[in-house]
Amino acid sequence: MTDPTTGRLRVDGATLHYEVRGSGPLLLLIPGGAGDAASYDGIADDLAADYTVASYDPRGLSRSPLEDPRSTQRVVRHADDAFRLLRLLSPDAPARVVGCSSGAIVALHLLTAHPERIERVVAHEPPAVEVLPDAAEHRALLARVQDTFRRDGLMPAVAEFAAGLRRPGAEEPVTAEAAIELPPRAAARAGRTMANMPYFLGRIVPSFMAYVPDVERLAALSDRLVLAGGADSRGELPYRPAALLAERFGTELVHFPGGHTGLSTHPAEFAELLRKVLAPTPE
């Protein structure tokens, strides 16, 4: 893994840490969940053979501090951060953008707000639950998670949130991560992710999962939008909005290897498919 070039970008209310590798057209990678720029370490070097690959720590996460830690988090503001990175790193040409999970919600808004800056967007499992016919059930889930967070603390709330994301009847996945001694770089990433969890669960989740995308505008821009889901996450909550939107737009739902976190569990295969869907469409 090569060390990226790092930079700092002052934006309204925060300072963003960003990382750049490679050369060529800009490919902006928007992290999701409690992750940061390092979420894409497993694929960034591979993609840097064809692109200037940039990722960043979203405002309030890891190395991107907020001026006011109590400030309300909005999809619109996060998308504006991504736009400012596009303007900085690719001032004269539109860019390709990839977002996963909550980062995919940011990517959807970025496309509707600044289509002139975007050549193609890949949105992998954006949990935009407000487009679903049973959105009220998911609002109730989020309310329960926030109540649990306030009453019982972080880990019980995380467990309740994770259970609500799984498809009905699915068992909780068993992992051995706690028993594995991680390399220093991976350990540092894991530490930052864990430190980000209270902010993510308490500040990002309620706002982002209440976001209502402009479906009509997305439909008009669907020729440059790739909606994606995990091959192993059919029926799970984050998968369903992408599937519904792809059906509504009459476009293909592209299935990436693994589940919601296929980026981490299947990085080589994920990068290979990502390169294919990012390639220019022949005239």
C-alpha cells in the first residue's frame, strides 16, 4: 500500500482531511458509516492506476474536526464539502464519484445539486429509507435506537441498530475480529472508527436516514447514476432503497461482491467491478 499525499481543506464549520493517490481523471471516494478516508485503502492503490483517487474524512469524523462539535449535521452540508473537494482537485473537468452507505446518500445529493461537476456516480446501498413504502417502520426503529443510546449507552444502541438493518430472520454475523491482532495501520483505522461511533450513531444516522432524495431529478440524471447493492445483502434495509430506485428508473441494479461492507470484505473483486462500471460508456 502506497502512502497518499494528504491535505487540509477549510470548509464552512470544519476542516477536512483528504488523501490523494495516482493520476488521471478525478475519482472521489466518499466514506460511509463511522469510517474515514482509510475505508478505501483496500482499493485505492488499484484504482490509482487509472485515476487520481481522492478520499477524505467527512466533517466531524477522525481528522476532520468541527468548529462547533454540537452543530447539526445535514446531508446538504456534507454534499457541499464533497463539491468543494471536486472544485479543488478537478477544477476544469467533471469527476467520477463513489459513495458507500451514508456516503452514497451524500453522492446522490451531490449529483442532484451539481450535475455539471459529475461524470458518473456509483451509489452502493444508500440507506435512504424515506423512499420505501414502509418508511414509517424505519422511523420507529431510529427512534428506538436513539432512546436506547440515551438510556443504555453506545453498544446496546449499536446492537439494536445493526439488528434493524438485517433482513427479517437473518442471524447476527459471527466475526473473529476481536481476536485478531491487526497491523498498526489497520489498528489505527479501527481505533478511529470506534471513536467515531457515538458521533455517527447520534448525529449522522438520524439526519441522513431522514433525508428524502429528489427522485424526479435523479431519474432525469439516471444515465450517469449507477445504483449498486451487495450480492449477499438482498432484502436487507440498506439494499432496498437502491433496488427500488433502480426499478423505478428502469436501470440495472449492479451487484457488488459481499454484503453491505463488501468494500472491506472483498476489496480486490470490489475494485475490479468498480473499474468496469466507472469506465466511459461507448458512444
